[in-house]
Amino acid sequence: MSGVRRGRKIPSGDAFAYYVGLGPERSYGAVAKHYGSSQRAVQKTATRERWTARLESIEAAVQTETAELLKETLVEMRSRHLKTLRVVHTRAVEALRDRRFDSAMEGVRALDIAVKLERLIAGEASTRADLVIRELRRRETDDLLTSEDGEDGTDDVVEAVEPFVDLEDGANA
């Protein structure tokens, strides 16, 4: 084996840090090549020092921290959007209250948009949209479960699927 020195000790802490730093391209072979050691020596070190478990722990911590940062970012974004919508809402009400005839319709439109966006941010969808989606899903389910000759022998299947369709729509089953 050229380039591999037998008996060379792998610096454990450094080797693990290098291994983690390799990212998606990490392998024991890459660590062995970097330190001029055999892959078997790296594998023994990794087993003895529990690299796999340590890496899983690090990745879990990173995932948790990333999720928390994403949550904070989304909360800040929604907060900014709600503040903006409150300003639009206030201006729309002022336009209607001051009876500026040329801007009254603009005020109504702004108010309508602000209310719809506030509801959307709060997780409420349009009732009309929910009904349309539910009806489309039922039609698609009926089309898929109806045979070519028009016979529908799948009543049991439809009854079994409908509660799940209702749950997906956000309705209480």
C-alpha cells in the first residue's frame, strides 16, 4: 500500500473533527488518506471512540437548533406581516371614516385584503376554497373507484376513505 504508514497513530480528536467536517462526502477512507493511515485503523478508532453515535448526536443537536431558528424566523416574519396588515387595516378604516369618496373603494379593497391576509396568517382558509377542494377530492375519489361500465361496487372503500378526506380538509370527522 503506497502512502500508508503502518503503525501510525491517528490523532483521535482531530480525526473525528476532520471526519465530521467532511460533510456529506465523509468516509473512513477519506480520513485514512488525510492522515496517511489505513482505513482499518480509522475504522478501529471510530469504533472505539463511537464516532457514529457522536455524529448522530451532533446532527440531532444541529437539527434541533435549526428547527428552533426556523421557528423564530417564521414567528418574526408573521409578526412583521401582521404589523403591516394592521397599518393597512387602519388606513383603510380611516379612508372610509373620512368619507373621501375617491378613496373609499380603495379603502374597502385594502380592508378586504387585510382581513383575508390576517385570516390566512392565523391559519384560517377561505370557507369557499375548503368546500371546492373537498368537492374536487370527492369527485376524484368517485372517478377512481367507479369501474368503466359504471358499476360502483366499492361502497365500503368510499366509506373507509371519506373520514380521511374530511381530516385532510381540516373538518372534524
